[in-house]
Amino acid sequence: MRKFISFLKFSLPLFLGLLLLFYAFKNVQLDNFLSKLDQTRYGWVIGSIMLSLLAYVARASRWQLLLRAADQKVSTFRLTLAVYVGYLANLAFPRLGEVIRCAVLKKTNQIPVSISIGTVVIERIIDSLVLLFFLIITLLFEFNLIITYLEDIFSTFRIALNGIIYTSLTLLTIFTIIVLMVLRVHTPLSQRIKKIASEILKGMLTVTSIRRKYVFLVTTVVMWLIYFLMSYMMFFALEETSNLSLKVGFMLLVSGGIALALPVQGGIGTYHVMIAMMLGLYGVENTTGLFLATLLHSSQVLSIVIFGGISLVITLGIEKKNHNDIK
């Protein structure tokens, strides 16, 4: 039964992604699409990939502040390795990477998984709030376009969104009932669950105990600025998109963030559809929009596979340390 559930967790999101990918490319002439490979300025693509390294280091640095607030000390280098391994896992199993990177810290620095998960949860909540803030900004400046865009997206993803919402609510209800039932009894299992829940809460509350909150704010701003530059500079890889404005680049950041937040392996399909639709609002022809989306997506997946794979190898052979060792 467990293997069947694991199979569904892997296959259903992948099937949805491939279905959306088929939907995106069904009317695209392959020759026209592939001809753009010869027109691509690959220097900008390589630049975007190298810039992504800074984004992962910035995320690791911000995570380090949360862990320190929970009295857990880890070097930025080891946290960067864990973040990369987590993103590598996300390519196969959506959202599993958040647990995997916490498991990596347990292996390398003996940090309790429940505490690190709490810090990851609060980190994701903050990023979701940042993305929501960006969405509100785009609504203020591009209200009509955003409404049209959201209507198109909802129409495309309607069945999938309904399924995700209903499934999430059902699972949340079942999980809540189980937790309440367990907490009402006093058994070794219930005591263990209470302890884990307490440690996760401790990890989440670290955001209120950060000593240098301004550093946390700066690392968050720097991380999102790098994300923006990573995507915006890709406009210059194609002649057709090289004249797009910073405003379109901001829209690209928001659209890409939402697409990658959906529970599909690596944003396959969701990213391509949403980016192409968004660029179409600014007059970019569909084939060009899909090619740019594919270029963006493929370059970042390649980056994760390369650097994530290297990080995994290093992690497997790295010396274990106590969490108080911060070399």
C-alpha cells in the first residue's frame, strides 16, 4: 500500500505536468521552435545559471539565521549543500525536497529534523507572503492584464485546481482528526508526536528570535533580487524579447514563482504554460514565449541537476559534525 501511495505521489503530478506540456505545444511547429536554438545568445543563459548559485547561497544564509535562533549552528557551505540536494529531490517528488534537506542536516550536523522542518515551514510562509505582495503590486499597475491572465490560467488549470483544493482539504481534515485523537491519549506514540510537534513549533517561532532581523530582511531582498535578475537577463538571449521592459521582467518573476509553487515536479508544464501565456499578454508570439519558457526552465533544471548532483556526492562523503561545530 505504501509503495502504491508513493507511486501515486510521483506519477499523478508528473502526468498533470506532461498533460499541460502537451497542451502548450500541441499547436507549435517543431521546426520553428528548434530554429530558435541557432538564434539564442547562450552567454546570457550561462550568466543566468551562474547567478543561480548566488541565489542558493543567499537562501542558505537566510536559513542559517533561523537555525541559529533555534540554537543550531551550521556553516553556510553545508546549508547550501542541503538546499541543493533538497531542490534535486523536488525534481522527482514535489515538496519532498523540504524534508530531504532537513534530513541532510540530520546526517551532517545531527540537527533534529523536526526543528529544521519548523524553520523551513516559516521560510516558505515568508516567501509565499513575498510572492503575494508582488502579486498585489502587479495588480495595482497591470490590473486589466492580470485579471485576463488569471482568467486564462484558471480556465486552463480549472480541473487540476479543483482536484488539488479538494484533495488538500480532505487530507488536512484527516490529518487534523488523527492529531486530535492522538493528543487525547497518553501512549509512547502520542508522547513522541507531541515532542515532534513541539520541536516543529520551536523551529517556526525562530523568526521571532532572530538577533539580527535586518540581516534576515536583507538576505530575503537579495535572494528575490537575484531571482528577478536570473529571469530578466534571459530576455536578452533572444532578439524578439530583448526589448521587453523591467515591468515584464517583474511579471515573469511572479508568474514563474506561482508556477513553481504548484505541486508538479520541477514546474514541468505549469511553468511553460504560465510563462507563455504571460508573455502573450505583452505581444510575444506563442512559439517564442514557449521557447523562452523552455530555455528558462531547462537552464535552471540543468543547474539543479549539476550542482545538486555535486552537492549530493559531497554530502554522502562529508564528515559528520555536532551542530555546535560551525566550520
